[in-house]
Amino acid sequence: MKNNNLFELPLMDDNITREDVNEVIDFLSQDPIPRLTNGPKVKEFEEEWSKWLGVEYSLMVNSGSAANELTMLALKYIEDRKKLGGTGEIIIPPLTWISDVASVLFSGFTPIFCDVNMKNLSFDLEKLKECITKQTKAIFVTHVLGINALSDELIEICEQNNILLIEDVCESHGATFKNRKVGSIGFASNFSFYFAHHMSTIEGGMVCTNDEEFYQVCRMLRSHGMSREATDENLKNRLIDENPDLNPDFIFARPSHNFRSTEINAVMALSQIKRLDQNNEIRKQNFSFFVNSLDPDLYVTDLETEGQCNYALIVIMKGISSFDYFPRPGSMERRDAIEKALKDNNIEFRRGLSGGGNQMLQPYMKSNFPSDPSNFNNINYLHNFSWYIGNYPTLHRNKIEKLIDVLNNET
């Protein structure tokens, strides 16, 4: 899908190809017209995705946001079913997309924010330990823009405290931790196939897990909470026995939404997944070249990038004094100069990394869940002094070199 705007370096330029579109055309050209809603092609892609990721179960939905919400609704259903008590708390980073926070709110859990670190943009683990209480149900980690967010210590914290680890991998298809794909390590994981991500179904998403009960609940909740969507006969029969006055075809176990995808999205996904690994290798090479070419006195170049798979080039300004992260007099002026240089060279960018920076500062949080962001030094810095720029398989090296020249010489 070519970006027809005027940017010389857009955020995304070639994520959907003519080959993908032709696959959809061929599918729609069948006579008779094939089933178009959630059906055999969706199931086929779910199976392919599970093999690629290395998990038992995958469930395709209509967006990464839907994957986030479905995950939290399923956790709440299981919590309530087992009478584990309380609404519970979910620890989340303020550096994430709004749908992570919204999914926690919609499910009835309480979001607890924890600041990030400046090495892999994941949780500050010392502060994370302070956030854990008896009410903590899960830690919802975000793999920011292709950077692996996991560590042995984070996994150990979850295991020692009997807390579920949920992975948001919407921006990080193919990133790894200890040679395992992220998204295959936590209790559940969420992916997005939005048009600007590593692979695209135009809109789409996936929930992944190795837990059969969670998977079965997700199957029901994906389709309005209907019990007939489960493939576990024991689960369906239990709900039928508990509700003898209802038509077995229309038992709604829990209020939910229509999160289903379509066969058209799945056809495109099956076309795209064939070249996902190859495209990701190019993205990795692009990012490594980029970050190794930035001026280390002006920008952060020591991120922990082992296992990275970036669909965006990360730019983090260093403090004016060039040896720390914290803003000094003149920082805002330099930030504005960087943005002017990018605009003057027709380079598209987004400030604040994932979700535009600190979610705690957004109106939906300030009006309903006011909190004090003053002790969140790292996310507050990233909110003002970081950007991401497009990284895709056909991004020519000379354009990356020009970008580096613009950034290194903006002063």
C-alpha cells in the first residue's frame, strides 16, 4: 500500500503489495461467492500464526485494540467464575497505546501505572516491585516499537508473586527474548495487524495463549459472549445445564462485543505471513545501521536492542549537557529545532513513541483517574524528547543516511 502523501520518508510505504491484493481478488472472484465472515480462512491463519509464534492457541480478531480488550474481559470472566474476589489491579506502563489502558478500564480492573526504564523502555523493575499488592492480578507489559521488554528479573517477579504476565506485542512481531519470540512467553499476548505494523490485514489482531481455558473463554467473548462459539464441549454443556430455560444456541455467558475478523482479512494475512521473516530481517538491519550511525553525544544509542525487530526508527534526544537524559535549559528549543529539520526535509515522525508519550497526561485519564505524574521521570522525558520514524522493507539505505545526516546536523 503506497503512501500517497508528500513525505519523502513516510511512516509506512509498502506494507500491502499488489500480490496481497491479487490474493484477495482471486478469493472474491470465486463462484459461488465464498463465506466472507469469520470462517475457514480465519482458522487457517490462526493455525499458521500459532506455528510461527510457537504457541498452542491463537484467536484472530478485528484489531489489536480488540485483542487487548478481549484479553482483559476473559481474565475478568475467569476471575469471577473462580470467585477469586475483588476487581483487582493490572500494572501497566504509561508508555503504551491507549487501548491497553482502556482494556483494563472496560474490564473493571484498576490500572496501576509504573514508570519505564531508559534501556529497553519496559518497566523500571525497582518501581514495579513497589507497585505490587495483594490485589495485583497481572502485569501488562508493552514491547515498545520492536524492542524486547522482557528480562529474567521481570519473569521472576511474576512467578514469585503468582502474577500473570500479559504481553502487548502489537508493535513487535518477530522480536525475541533468549531466542524465543516475544508473545510466546507470557500467559497471553496481543498482536495488531494495523496497516502500519510489521504485517497488515488492513485492520486486525490476534490473541495468543497456551492456556486452554483462557482460549475457550476468548472464543465465546469474541462473538458477543455466545457459549456455542466454544469448542470445549464440557464448557458448553455446563452452561446449558446451568441455564435450562435458555435456547442452547443463544446462551450469552458474559456481555461482550463482536470482535470477529473476516475471511478477507485472513486471506491477506496468509499472503503476508509468507514474507514476514524476510521483511523483518531487513527492518532489523535498517534499525541497527540507523542507531549505530547516530551521534551518541546528541542521541541515545545504547538501548538494549538484542532481539529487536523494529518497524520504526527510535530517536531519543539526550539532555543538553549530552551526558544524561534529563532536560536542561534550552532543551525545548533544541527539540523544536529537531522537529523543524525533519519537517523541512519532508520526514514524517511522531513525538512520544508509543501512544504519543505519557498516557497519564491524557484527558481520559486526568478526568476519571487523576494521578500524580511528577514522579515518573523517564516517561515524562520521553513524552517530550523522543520520536519514531518509519522503517519498512523497501526503505533505501540512502534515505536512512539522509535521515541520519539531518538528525546529526540539526544544531
